[in-house]
Amino acid sequence: MINISLKSDTIFWIYGFPVTNSLILSFIVLLLFLFLSMYYSYLLNSKKRNIFVYAMNFLLRALYNFFKSIFDTGINKFFVLVASFFFFILIHNEIGLFPGVGSILINVGSHGEKDLVPLLRGGTTDLNTTFALALITVSYAQYIGIKTIGIKEYSKKFLNFSNITSFFVGIMETVSEFSRIISYSFRLYGNIFAGEVVIAIMAFLFPVLLSFPFLLFEMFIGIIQALVFSMLSAVFYKLAMQKAHY
């Protein structure tokens, strides 16, 4: 039986707060992210080198050069944030493909009822997670814009009464600013959720070897989506620091 649900399932409650299967995996991803970060820092400080250090050095250097093409001289201000977005989303996307995620079912029914739901669910297949990431991105962009060019200049992007054209362009900018929250969250959620649904269907219909190419393709999509989200965030921050030209 294939269990496909658009929303995450509540596993248990803590003082009235629902703990969902995607939230459980999000905590696991966060702990894994912190562990890998501290392990990498430890190896650098102790001057120990292994394949993990070399791989991380290569990846961080590639990401730094990539985002430098966007931020230029301001790269050091934003690299930690956009790189954290990339790695956090990447781990979420890839760990959702691990055996056991979505396939280990538990009964959450009460009074003898049988209600089987997955114990773990990928965080980026839950709209709550992607919406939170998008909200953080957009909110921080407002802060960066105000801090860089001042609240007066920044507000001119949205409230400009110099002429009728600038006024309506400002309204469109306001709508565009808030629509980014929706577009960012649904883009990441839709791509990852759809990919996992395809893999689940292929694994159900065909033997393991025939569904393996779809798994590899989804792993590649997970990398691309992590890079796209962090790249769009970088471009958004760059635009927020520019004055209105209308």
C-alpha cells in the first residue's frame, strides 16, 4: 500500500503542540547539520585531513565562488547564511530518500482504531517547512534593505508618489515582494514532494533495479533545488540593497 499525504501527520502531542513526522525528521536533520559542522570545524582546528575535509573544502570553495559572482565584495556578509540554506535544504532533500523515511508506518489511531501513518517524512515535502524558509528569506531581505540604504530610500520602492507610473510600479513591487513567500515555498515543496511520489510509485510498480534511475535523478533534483533556493535568496538580498530606479 502506498501512503501519500499532502500534509504531514501528527505522531504525538506535547502540551497541546502537535509533533508531526516531518518535524521529527527536521530535528534529526538539524542535529546532523550541527554535528557535521562541528566535526568539520574540529578537523580543521586539529589540522587533520580526510576525504570529508577535502570534499567540504572543494564544495565550500565552489559555493563561495558561485555566490561571489552575485554579491561581489559583499560576499563575506552573506555567505554563511546562503551556504547554510544550501546545506540545510540539501540534507533535507537527500535524507528524505533514505530507506525507512516514509516507509516505516506506526499506528496513531485511538480507541482501537487503526490509522497507519509514516513515522518520518521529509521536511521539504511539508509546506510548513518550505514556507518557514521562504518567510525567513523574505523577512531578512527587508531588514537588509533597510539597513543598507535606509528606511526612507527603501520605502520608495513600494511607496513612491513622484508620478502615477512610479506609484503603480510601487504597488506591483509590494505584491511581488509578498508573492515571493508563496513562490519560494511552493517551488521547493512541489519539486521535492512530486519527486518522492514518483519514486514511491515506481518502487511499488517495478523491481528495485528499474526504480533505481529515478532515485538517482531525484538525488540530483535535490541538489539542484537546494542550489536554486539559496541562489534566489542571494539574488533577492542583492536586489534589496539597491535603490529604486523609478
